[in-house]
Amino acid sequence: MTGGAAQGCAGPDMAAWRGILDRLCPMHVLLDARGYIIHAGPTLRKLRPGAPLAGGRFLDRFDLRRPRAVMSMADLMAASGVKLHLRFRDPPATGLKGVLMPLPGGQGAIVNLSFGISILDAVRDYRLTSGDFAATDLAIEMLYLVEAKSAAMEASRLLNQRLQGARIAAEEQAFTDTLTGLKNRRAMDHVLGRVIATQMPFAVMHVDLDFFKAVNDRLGHAAGDHVLQEVARIMIDATRRGKDTVARTGGDEFVILFEGLTDRAALDRVAGRIIGELEKPIRFDGHVCRVSASCGTALSSDYERPVAARIMADADTALYASKWRGRACHTFFSPDLPLPSPPSPQG
Amino acid sequence: MHGMINRAIQGFVTDTYGPERWARMACAAGLGFTDFEAMLVYDVALTPRILNAVCGDLEKPGDEVLEDIGTYLVSHPNAEAVRRLLRFGGVDFVEFLHSLDDLPDRARLAVPNLDLPELELHERAPDRFSLTLRWSLDGFGHVMMGALRTLADDYGALVLLDHQDTEDGREMIDITLIETGFAEGRDFDLGARAG
């Protein structure tokens, strides 16, 4: 009796109920007791304009991914109230989520569907508009948020990219002597530390210009700067590119780090070449500048465990020995050399 | 002030008058740099300073420049994201107007430290609205004037706007809706994301 009453109630009002459901749940489907689609909400109809859903069997149109092994209407009804994961069987196989609730009196069921995470693709694939979503649906807010966040992320990404570029440029500058393009003391400390850590043999040569102060005093700083740039070029030319590190560590002081080289004769030849080239007159603005250089070298092979500060100080001691010997020469460090004691005679 | 605001001013000048013109204004304002970063925060005082420089260089009154900025923000292809995000507010112009109350909160969802003017819409009659604005920066009402005028076009609506300063330091815009379906308007495709 009660079943008949429900049916009597639902019958004449069915059109009214559909109108209400179309508005509240524009993606619902109404199933009959056998699992066939009687009616689909307006948004769902818009998704399959060429293949109307009404009249087809629900499980033939939709592939139920979860729960699995749902083959019949009875299986479907058993999954009532449970979250369903499904997708269209025909392309585009848009993913959907939904929930089924049986109609009273065993007259079938209503399945309400939603896009879930596939909303971004769906909006594009089906050209959906705000009107396709229920007024209470958060889809539009979600789309808004995705778009706003993407714009903000893009702005952040660009900022990070520019900051990264600026950081690299700043680091490059901080390791480079801007006047000569050589490495600076910071870079030299860095490279020396690395070479020591790898336990590779190496030599450190200190080069100090002679008579440079006279050039500066007589012809001015522009001439001095030009000489320093020429000196840098000469040292780069006399050393092995990519292997040796040439740094300007003070006004007219330079340090060359020879990686993997401790051969005294070879190092002596390099020093000789640098001194020889440096002594050639350097022209600047119609004037001739003449400088020379003194060199001192310490070899890692002379130490059981090379320490950066120790080896740098010893190369300096060797350099001062060259100055004492009358400049324009090269000396290897040995423990019997006198310690540098500034001021030297007639610096 | 959030960099997005300053960046919008820069975008307006650069896209309308060219980068050289902007560089000149940045110099006149004594910025010490040329490009604002959208995602950095700047001293509040910088914004009026750069606006002064823009008005001086363009030889236009402030109200006019601000209204031009508003128009630029919702119509220039380089600012398409702004237009799209505003159009998400409603399917027609009236619904859009009602969404303005939520605008600062919506903006904060995407950029938490972005401080936008407080907007309050009052419906005087079905075709008459008044929008009051309050912000740290004076004159934003004129930016809103330009944006509203252009968005009305975008929705295909015909409106009359009137700007006035109220006594308590707020700005107010009177909006009279003459026709909602005046013209075709511009298409708004939910799925077409601004590049």
C-alpha cells in the first residue's frame, strides 16, 4: 500500500521534481529500476550532445572504477551512499565522482555527479560556463583560485629567476678583480682550499711588480691601471688556461696557483717568461712604462701536509728573497731563507 | 605597498608610452632603479612619488591618469589576468558589482599580503548602486572608475558613473545602470587561462 502511495505521489509531480533537480544538481541522472537512464541533468546533457544519455544503460555509458566489479543494477544499488569514481566510456573519458541514492519504493535511483579534480580539463573540453554549475557549486571559485594562484606563481617564478641571475652575477663579481678580470684573493683562497682537499700536488707562485709605484707616481693611475691589465694578460698567456689560477691579491701583487705541477725547471721557465715579458716596455698614451717583477714559489711536495696559510707565507718568503737578490728573479722556498722583514732596503 | 600595485603603474606607462618614457619617470621620481618587482613589497611612500612623476611627465591631472590606469588594467592584453580574475566575479555586470565586496578577500586568497581597497556596494534601486572605497592611497576611486567603465563594456552593459569624495575621507562612485544588454560584450571563456 505505501509503495503504491509513493508511486501515486511521484507520478504526476515527476516533471516538477525534474525541474527542481535540474537546478539543484545539473549533473544528476535518474535511473529506472533496471538501471537505464530516464533523464540526465542539463550540464550532463551538454557533455554528450551527439549521444544522448537518456535511454541508455547507466553502466554502458559510464565505466565504474571504484567500487570495482559493479556489473548490475543490483550491484549499483548495493553501493548506495558510497562515493563512486567513474568516467565516460566514450571519449573524452572525463573522470567523474558521484553518489547514488535509491528512490523510495524501488523505482530506481538518482546518481549525482561532479567533475572533481578533472574540472580544469572539463571546462576546456566542453566549454562550460558559470551557468552550467549549481549556484552553490564551488567550481567557479576553484577555477578562480587556480588561475589567480598560477598568475601569482608565475610572478614568483620570474622573480626567482631574476634573483638567481643577479646572485650568479654578484658571485662572479665577488670572485673577480674588476680591473684585470683575474681572480681575486677570495677566489684564490677558495681554489687553494679545494686543491689541498683533493691532495693534488701544486705550486704557489707569488709575483710582485717592481717599479710599479714609479709608473703610478710619474704617469698617473690611468697608466698604472693599463700596466696592471697588460701584466694580467702576460700572466694569463704564460700559464695554462683552465688549469692554473691567476689572482691579483693586492695593488701590484699577484698569486699563481699551478695545479698538478711541482717540477722546478718548468716553474722556473714560467717565472722567467713572465719576468721577460713584463720587462718589455709597455706603451700608454705616448709614454713608455717599464716595470719588472720578482717571483717566489713554494711547492706542495715540500710539505707532509700542505696548509694554505703556511704555503702562502713561504711563497712570500721566497718572493722577498728574490727582492733581496736584486729583483727580476725567481726563488723557490727553502727553510734556510731569511724571513721577510719589512721595510726592505730602498723599497 | 605591494609591488603588484607599483608594477601595474609601470605596466600602464610601458605598454602605453614605451619603456624609455618609463625610465625617465623612474629617474624623475628618484627610484634608484627602473623595474618594480611584482612579488616584492615597497615603501608606501614610493607609490605617490612615482604617480607624481607619471602625471608630471604626461602633463595630465592625477584623476585622469588614475582612470587611464584603471582602463588599462582591464583591457590591455598584458593585463589579461586581471580582467579574467574580475570576470570570475559574476556572469553579468550586476552580479559582478556584488562580487566587489569580496574583492580584497579574493585577492588575498592568491597573494596573502596583497592589500586592496575596502569596497562596499549599496543597492539604491535595481538600476542604481553606490560603491564606497577606503584605502591607504588617495584617488583609487578614479582607478575604479576606469576599470568599471571598461568592464561594463566588457559585459555589454551601458552605465553612467559619477565619482565624489565623501566627508569622512572615503571615495564614492554612483553607478546608474541604463541597459544590461546594450552590446554584445566580450566573450569570457572559463577554460581559456590568461598566458
